[in-house]
Amino acid sequence: MTQTDAVQYAADKAAIEDLMARYLFALDWNDFDTFAATLTEDAVFEYARGTLVGRDNIVEAIRGFKERIVEIYCDVDGNPGVLRHVLGQTVIRVEGDRAWTRAFWWEVSNGGPRNEAGRLTPEVGSFGIYEDELVRQDGEWLFAKRCILNEFLPGRESNAENPVLAMDRAARDAAKN
């Protein structure tokens, strides 16, 4: 890899990490315009409730999900829970104007018990793996496909294989086509 290639690769990875963070901040703060801006027009979104196709369909479904989730997640006093997503280890592979990621995520809420000082403690409510395919459009990285695996839901957990190996294979297969 030339120095120019290495600089571009580093810039692409930084832009993708930024996109991933913007997606989660938008999701957690119900900023649906910013959330929509992270997706291609024809994005595919696979999650526990099914598969959605198209930016508008995805945003509409997530907006409805976020409106209902406050009825499920509550703090110990019965108030709507505050949910925040956190990314753990993230692997990014860039091949020209396409990229793939695998990232560990978990969702933290204020739904835990009160501590000795009377403060609510955090609670990990869910966790899993993001399997992403991204494309560069007009110089900007966007999610073309996001598959959200939930390690705690039967049928939605990741495979026994290292997710990074599966990502590398997907990238190699895409390069052949």
C-alpha cells in the first residue's frame, strides 16, 4: 500500500467511524433527520422486527419503534427509560467505494436499581453485533445495509464463526462480482 493509499484508507475509516457514531447519537436523541442522512435511499435494514427496504420506510419504522420503546423500558419509578447505545470493538474494511464493518454494540438504560445514594444505576438491556455494508456516494459514506444481530434473542444471535472472518469473506466475494 502506498503512502497515499494509506492516508486515504485512514481517512475512509475515520469517516465510517464518524458515520457510525452519528447514527447512534441520532437514534438515541430521536433526531430522525440525521438518522435518515446516514442511509442510502435504497438502504436495507434487518433487525428483530424484520427487514425494511428504503430510507423512508426505515425511518418511519424506527420512529414508531422509538415511540413504543419508552413503554417497555422504564426506570424503577415507572418513568420512561433513557436508552443509550454504545459501540465496542469495531472492524472496518474498505475496498474502493465500498466498505464493510462488524461492531459489537450494547444498549444501556437507566433501568437499574437505585444505589445507596439513591441514584439510578445503569443497566445493560441488550447487546449484539452490527453487520454493515456501506457505499461512498458523492464523497460521503452511507449505510447501504445494516443487519442488527441481538445476542439475547433466539434466532437473532450471531453465528459461531468470528464475525470478522465472515466480513472479510463478504468483501472478497463482492470484489469478484
